[in-house]
Amino acid sequence: MRLLQFSTSHYCRKARLALGYKQLSYEVENLTPGVHRFKLKPLVGLTTVPVLLPEQSDGPAAVGDSTDILKFLDHNYPEKPLTWGDRDRDRRAWLLEDWLDESIGTATRFIYYDFRAKEGKSVNPSWFAQTLVQVVRVQYEISPAGVKLARDRLNLALNELEQLWRDHPYLVGDRLSVADIAAAGLLSPLALIPHYRQNYPWLFERIEEIHQHCHEPLPPGLSA
């Protein structure tokens, strides 16, 4: 099994967490931003990472989109499930996963790349890294107004997640689910931003716990 990815993508981290939780053996192939689309478009009709190549004779040649990868893994590798087969809990877990994927992951991207273009330049001041930051900002039209909306959306989301996680280690049910995987992966870039590290310590404690549970190295900002 092979995962086509950008090493810095929080959506790819989400897929790696699911693979690690299920203890599946896989290799990663880091793609070059820009030219990656020529490889991905023929495979899945998309130009976004991650893309999973299951390398099975009786399955799809490729699975695109991090949510579809989670669904594929949970259906085809039922040991250590990320859902329950229970209508109410599964519905709740997938609704949270979709919200985190479509709204909060995007907000995190805006805030992270705004940080990297300003006070966070020191994270990696190299010409290549800074060029990539600017390319991403243009690609996703990251503007001051968009960053403000993203910040407001993220603040509301973190308040909601704190309520859910305050008295229980899992967002849904009595074990890790697709919701926890999505939250830990998609919020992980915030670990490099001092404001969030200082004001939301509970979030990074949970992100660390989930990474350890999934046998995935900690994200930048949390790793030693």
C-alpha cells in the first residue's frame, strides 16, 4: 500500500493517523507541489492529496480524498474499526468528520499559512519554503478578510471541541473514531503557533495522545 502525499499536508496526516491506528503497512511517496497534478489527475480525477494506492488485485487502483480513504480503510480492514456499525453513533462521527474536514481543516490552513508568511517565517526561512507558502496563499486566495473569518470559525470550533472532550476522551462513543482522527490531523498545524499553544493546552494534549495511539510521529511544534 502506498500513500501519495505532501509531507506538510494536514489532510495527509489525517490519512496517516488512520493507517497507523489500523496498524497497516504502507509506504509514502512525497510529491512535488505543482507537478503533482499530472500524476494524480489520471489516477482519481482530482489534483489534491492524499491519494491511497491500495495495490490490491480485487480493489480500486487508487482512492482520493482523505474522507474516502478513511471510509475505504474502515470497510476493507474491519479490525480496529473507526466506526461502530451503529446508526446513531456512526452518523454523529461522520457528521463531525465532515465538519472538521470541510470547514475546520480549511480554517486551519488559512491561519497556518498566514502565520508562516508573517511571524512564522523563522519556522523555515529557506527560499523554497517561503515560495511554497506564497504559492499556497495565492492558490487558496488567503486574504486578511479570509484569515479573520477563519480565526473566528476556529475559535467557535475549539470551544465546541473543548465541551465534547472535557469530560470524555473521545468525541463520539467509547473509543477512537473517524471524528478523533480528523480532529487530531486537521488541527495539528496549530502546534507551531504560540497563541494556540498557550491558550488551548488541552487540545495539544489530546493531539499527542491520538498520535501515540496511532503510532504516528508527533507534528512539528510537539515533537522533541
